Amino acid sequence: MTRTTLQRDGIEPALFRQLLGCFPTGVAVITTRAADGTPAGLTCNSFSSVSLEPPLVLFSLRKESRLMATFAEAEGFAINILSQRQDALSGRFASSKIADKFEGVAWHAGPLGMPVIEDCLASFECSVYARHEAGDHHVFIGEVRHMSSGPTDQALVFYKGAYMMLAESLRNLVVQGRLGSPDIDEAYRTLYGTLLRLACERASDGEIDAIEAAVDVIEAHQATDTLAQRIDSASRFFSAIATAGHNEALTLMAQTMTTILRERMTHVPVRPRPDLFPLRRKVVHCLRARDADGAAAALDELIDKLRKGGELQAGADAAPAEAR
């Protein structure tokens, strides 16, 4: 198997993040107290164990996080590991639009006074052991002082930018041929049509450049390029559109749809489709012109051509495989 090794100067942030997503992680809510005693918390999937003796754990926090000062000044924090049933809590504590994250959330003060969320799989109340600067993050190491266990549910798992239980369920439906092509096509039209409209309002010139760069890569494919390379190109095109839309919830949905895209494309015969090139270019042109209707219409036409071209078949071998 051929592997591509990139030097540090060639590390693309978007690809770096995508490859990190290949490692499934649990999801936790990290909580602490502000100086005035107010509970504070955020969603995190960078939690990890460090040592058994003494019992140490860590998590990392972006320097630009609104809660950086709060955690930097706190003497302790709690790690609350979420179950599959608590995915709504993950979204709540990850949202920048919810002022009071704890409103309506069941929690109690642990022995150290840290907020411990009810019904989590496990909670670890820690005193701060060390804090280290690491690039654009700070790494917080905590010494576990108290811990508790909750219900024996399955853990909430994050994988390739989506909750695994959702992404894997959709993937299984595709593989089994139980998710029809019309339904998936409609989902793509609705989701990415909305993201394109948002991108016309919110995208920076640089983000539109990234979409165009993804189009350049698709058009530059050679006959000898592998299916995996073509799948990556298609994924990058749609991911760039999602990024340009600047909506966290829709981006998460788009990442989940990428799982379907990859699965469907795996079962589609590869053939050149230069007839699709102008449609992607039209999407970019409409974005630069801030023409939301035109961008959404170009996407609709792209999906229609794929259907008429016979590349979108029913069941598991159906795919918007336009990275040809």
C-alpha cells in the first residue's frame, strides 16, 4: 500500500484535522467554577488518561476559547463522560449561542465543589496538577481526587467529524440498500443547497478560493488516479462548501453525509465526467457573485446529470460520485 508522507511545511490544516478524525474518541463535558462560583463547561473530545500513580488525566483547550481564562484561574475541573443518550448535552455545551449551558441540565456539586453532570457514564473530579502551553492549545493535567460511575450505557463516540452512532447507522442503511437514492439526493439538495445560500452571505474570499481549489483538483485527475484519491477530492469539495456556510450544526450534518458519499462512491464504477466540470465552476462563479439561487440551481443540475448519466443507482451502489 502506497502512503504519502508530508513534511511539516506541507501539512494542510484541513487534511490534518480530517486524518485526526480517523481515530474514534469519546465525548466529555469538562466543567469547572468561575471565580464567582458560577458553573462553566464545554464539550471536549481531547480527554485522555496520563498516569495511574498518581491518577492523572488531561484535556486540551484552545487558547482562543471563551473559557480559557476561567479554566486557567480554576483550582480544579471535572471530566463528565457522555453516553449515547446524552448527545444533546454534547451539542449544548459545544454551542457558542447558548449563554447558560447549565440551564435545565441536572447536575450537582462534587466533593471538590466542581459541577458533576447527572447520569454520565463516569465523572472524574480533579485538582489541577499542571498546565502546559502547546501550540494553539493549553494542555490541562488534573489529578483525580474523586470519581463516580453512572448507567451502563454505550459511550458517545465521535468519528470522522460525526457521532459514530449516527454515521454508522446511515452507512449501514446504504450498504444494505435500505436508503433509497431519491431520499439521499433530496438530502444533498436540501443540506448543501442551504449551505450554499449561507455561504453566499457569510463566506470569505479565501473560503470560496478553497472551494475552487477543490474543483481544480477534481478536474486535474488522471486516468491512473485511484478511487481513494477521487473520493477524497469529492469529499474536499463538499467539506469546503460546508465550511463556507459557517453553521456548526449543518457542518456536523454535512460531515455525516460525507460518510454516505464515501460509501456510495466505493461501489460506483470510475469513469471520466468532464461534462460535470462546468457545473462545479458555475457553483464557484455564483458564490463569488453572491448569487444564492444560481449556486443552488447549479447543485441541482449537477445531481440531475449524475442521475441521468446512470451513476446514481438504487441501493448501496448509489452515489453522487461526481469526482470524476
